Amino acid sequence: MTLRLIRKYTGHDITDDAVAAAARHASGTLPVLAAAIVDTCHALTTTEANLTRCADAIAAHLADVRRALNAGPGEPAPTLDPLGVLQAHGPRLNALTVQRATQISHLQALARIWLAHHQPHQPPTAEQAEQAQHAAERILAAIDDDINEGTVPAGIGSFTDLHRYVDAGDYMIAAGVPYDGTTDSINLAVAAQGLVVASLRTPGRPFCTHSTCRFPAHDHTTSQGPDGADLNAAVPLRCRHCDQPAHYDHRLDDYRHDDPATPDCFLIHRDD
């Protein structure tokens, strides 16, 4: 299904097996991109099925109209709906047509990004590396402003997590990172994001922890001991696997190490 739609609307071959393999990657852009392609193809298939049903209903009524008008004296003629089939189905047909066009444009953009990711890697030029560095500095400054305002917590460690608090794409736009689907703009965005994530996970970068955190969705304490028994008073939460300071984030509905530079462990890991 994916290959047929992509070939039909983009002229490129991206096989179902390739998309499935990308979806199995543990982290990075590829699983997100694969999921977006699958979701868009599924939505497009649903839209086209609804369009077919809508068009068939209109076509059937038009056939009834023709038979009624062409019936001779004494010939049976179908009864026509006096309420107006076009009034009932026309707006939906128009809406589905617009929706289909939007989904096709989105699929074409995803295909361009996919192809850019699967082209042989070219080392960035000095100018591209400088652009990525400047963009990363502006993005990191904006993130720090949001941390100071309490919009996102200190200790954020990835764009995946950022997207759960804000529209992280706004950081890219504000930093002037272009997004026109070209290989150069995609490479610049990927490079800038990589530099930002590396900075966010720099050992020693300030992060929130017990007694210093002001983010309301964080809980840095626990009332259970290592053996699961209830404690008389709450104590600072530590990861039960690696013993690093940790917290529960109610916004993410997940546990996180306080320090984003802490390596993933058996119990706590970042899905990016």
C-alpha cells in the first residue's frame, strides 16, 4: 500500500520493507519519518475511499435522473430524491478533494525528506557548519529562555522531549533555519538539532533535581524504599537500576534521569 501510493503521487520507490525497517530503529529521525509516512498513506487511503463512496452516491443519483428523464410513456422511472443529492454530498466531496490534495502534498514532502536521508552523506562545507553552529546557538538561547520562564523544565535533553512541552519547530523557525524540502535545508536542520542536543546533554549543564526543581509537573521524591516498602517520609528519588537522581514527569507520564547527560539504563531511556 505504501509503495503504490508513493510511486503514484511522488514518482519515487520507497518500499514497505524499507519503511518497516526504518520504523524498527531504536532512535533518531528515521522511525519518526517512517511512522509519518505510514500514517499519511493510511489517511490518504481513507480519504480516497470516502471520496469514492461520495462520488458513487452522486453518480448513482445522476444515473437515476437520466433514466427518469429518458423514460417513455408507460415505462417505469425511478423516484428522484427531492431533497437534493448535490446539496447533501457536494460539500463533502469538495472537502474530501481538498483534504486529499493536502495529504498528497504532505506525502511528497515526506518522500523528499526520506530520499535526502538515504542519499550518500556529504560532509558539510565550512559555510554550512558555521550556519548550523549559529542556528544551534540561537535555538539553545531560546530554550534557556523558556526554561527560565518555566515553559519547559531544566534538564530537557532532546527535541523529542521538547515537542511534548512546546512546538519545537518554532525554535527552528525563530532561528531562521529554512525548510523548503531541499537537501541543504534538511541537512542544516539535522545538523543544528544535533548540536543543540549535544549541548543539552553536556555533562555539567544545569538541570533540575530534588530541592531545586521548580517545574510543577516534576516529582523528585518517592515514598517507597528500595524493597518497595512504604517509608515514613518522602526521600529523593533515585533510579532503581543505576542509582542516578531521577524524577517522574507527569506531563510525559514517564520517569527521567535528572541529568540528561546520564546514559540510558535498563529502566530509564529517552526515545530519541
